[in-house]
Amino acid sequence: MCGIVGVVSNAPVNQLIYDALLLLQHRGQDAAGIVTQQERKFFMHKAKGLVKDVFRTRNMRALPGNCGLGQVRYPTAGNAYSEEEAQPFYVNAPFGIVLVHNGNLTNAHALKSELFITDHRHINTESDSEVLLNVLAHEIERTTRGLPLQAADIFAAVKNVHRRVKGSYAVIALIAGHGVLAFRDPFGIRPLCMGRSNDGSGTVVLASESVALEGTSHTLERNIEPGEAVFIDLQGTVHAQQCADAPVLNPCIFEFVYLARPDSVMDGISVYQARLNLGEALAKRVISTVPPNEIDVVIPIPESSRPSAAQLAQLLGLPYREGFVKNRYVGRTFIMPGQSVRKKSVRQKLNAIASEFKGRNVLLVDDSIVRGTTSHEIVQMARDAGARKVYLASAAPPVRYPNVYGIDMPTSKELVAHNRTVEQIRAIIGCDALIYQDVDGMKSAIGKLSTRIKGFDASCFDGVYVTGDITSDDIARLNEHRVGGEELDEDTSRLALPNHVE
């Protein structure tokens, strides 16, 4: 999971990209990068850390130009601690291309070998995004064959990318001297949308979520369709074409459950409304497990579960209370590399308000339960605060299967629900009752908000991988390439395009 943005404008774009990345910071806190173009020259700065820490005034001044890209990184493949794997990635031929990518390629290993043997291209990192960039560069080179670049050539190249690349990918690329290209995988697993300025300046913005547009005073125009490519030339003219043979919209349902901001609209669905609907469906499951008269209060586990918890409480006629205060200066535990760091941070991240728990039977509501370690710690915190009984409800079904499309839960052994019954999970977490959403209820609750969506990638819940190319051997191989590295190791190599000013 990453957040990406691209801009073509008549004015400098560095501040706009920075502001958009701040609005997408929830999608990645590991690293951030911005690249801009002025007179066919790229200016780049990228580093580990949050947006506000990576970009200082001197860095922003060194990013001139009226078009550019940005990314916030949450690593799911490669090395979590390598600054070199921060995006954007750069190749100098053809034309000069920089790229940002949200998603995860499932055939990156085969492509890397193919690029070396057949395409004669060198990959210098373990990042699948660099593989994707080189596949795109090679296909553009093939379609242009030394001639001036036309929009038709770009679309032909993207068609070939779709035929070669498997997995999930939302991509924005800047082609030196020509414009910005964006495209989405044929299943639309990862989100991507486009908007325009409200002031008539002709600025066009592409971003992972609509909140990055609205928060920078731009209007959401539409989503990039699955398999579609959009090319925005330097004059701001938008060219679009469907480039996939059989596109079908199957967005990642975990975006609506947890990943996206509630104020975003993705593929025509309000994320906030989706979470209200999940709470409504979950209420029916709670009634069948714990009689409402045995529950004194409903308390959300901040923050993604709040809409679901509020809707559930209203439907059951129960008080809704905020029982946990969140320290906003501790990163989201779900995206922190390393289990020991995650476990240690739970009590740094949340503090219980004892008066809301003491002597009560409390129903805690979470958006999902992945590893179970955080849930166990929170249930214990509720007991330590004086709760008589602690029930736990998840707005999502049990996460039983690895995710291969860009969410950091690739190994089965890390999933508390894998090969376990609900009762076994309850015993591990330590709650008095555990209530899960069911898969069909989740899909129905969200799917009814849009007639355009034919299905979802819900592979981590139901084990069905929409790309149709995933086997147990593939999952084992992908696990070998998951994020790694030692936190204190320093990566001093600088073969990628360096930061313009240190």
C-alpha cells in the first residue's frame, strides 16, 4: 500500500504535490519522494520518513517545474530500510521516465529475469516498482522505435505492459518533455482517480484517493478505469484509452474496510458510508452471539472502526462511548515493520479512559483483526481499566489468507485466523466473546453502494485471488521477497537518480 500523486499545471507544482502527499500520508509512512520537471530536466528528492520530515525548505526550492509526481511508501516487497527503494524510480531511456507505483506485482521475479535475458535491462534493487518501470520503458522504446512520441505509442506500450505484468498496480509516470501517464491494472485492484482545479488554471491532478484532490481545492472528475491509460500532455490536454483486453472492476475490499481515509470516495463508493454499512451488517451478527441487554456500552478501537461502531450502537440501542485516546504521534501499528516493534507500540499508541470501562460489559469494535497481537493487548487494557466483561466485534471477516496485492500480511503463520476456529481465536485474544462479520455480508454491505462494481478482491478473507494466477508456490516465493533488512543498516549506494540537493 502506497499513496501516489501526479500533477500537470501552468504553475509550479512542488507545493501542491507536497500538500497532496500529506493528505495521503496514511497510505505510507516509511518513505516519501517528489520529482518535478523543468525544461526536460528532472529534479528529485526522496528519503525515509514522513513527508513533513523528508522535505525541508531547501528541498522544496530545489524542485522547480510545472509537472511532477510524488509518493508515500509503505513497503510490501524489497527492503523496508533502503532509501534507494524509496520512490520515484528513474530510467534515462527512452526519453527519461520517472515512475511511482501503488500495488504489488505477482510475477516480478519472472519479469526481472526476462528483463535481463531478453530486454537487456538491469534491475538494481529488490523493488517490484523498478521492474515495472523497466517493463514500461522497454515497451515505449519498442513502440516508438526512435520516432517522436505520440499518445497512440504510449497506449500501445501500456497494452503490452498489461500483457506482461501480473498483480496489482496503479501507476503514474512522467515522461521527460512529453507529459504524465497514468494507468491501472485490468482488475482495478488499487485505486486511482483524476481531478481538475477549481480556479480555471487547467491543473490536472491524479491521486490514489479523492481526499488528495478535495483537500487541495480540486474537483474529483472521475476514476481511472481498470485497464485504462490516461496521458496528460504538457499543455494539459487529456488523452485516454482502454488498454486491457478484458477489464473488470474488482477493487480491493480492504481499502474500504481499513486502508482508505473515510472522507474519500473510491470507485463511486463513499468510504464512510461503506463503513456505516459494515456496522449495520455487523449488528445482526452481534445479536446472534451476545444479547444486547448483556452489553453496557459500545467502544470503538480508533480510528477506522468509528463509523461501524457508531452505526452498530445506534441499531442496537446501546450507548456509544470513546474509551480509548490515541496518541497521534505514534505510527499506525499495522504498517510498522517488525512484530516486536508493533507489540511494544500498542500501549504507547492507545490509553484507556478507566471510567468508561469500570464495572461494565463492553463491546469493543475494530475494523479488522489481522495478527491478533494488538487485539490481545487492547482487550487486556480494557480488563485492566476495570471492565467486567470484554466482547470484541470485527467489522471485517477473519483474515485467513495471505495478501499478494500490496498489503503487508503475506505469511499465513502471522494471521491469527489462519487454520483456526473462531473459538480458538477468541481464546488467543482473551475476550469473552468474539464476533466476526461474514464474507458475504461484507461484500453485500459495500457492493450495494455501486452497480459498477462486479466484485471485489477479498482474497485475504476468502482465498480467491482475482488475477487467477496465484498458487501456493507463488505465495511461498512472494514471501521470500517480502520487506526485510536491519533497521540500523545503512544503504550508502546511490546508483539511482540522486537527490538534487543534500
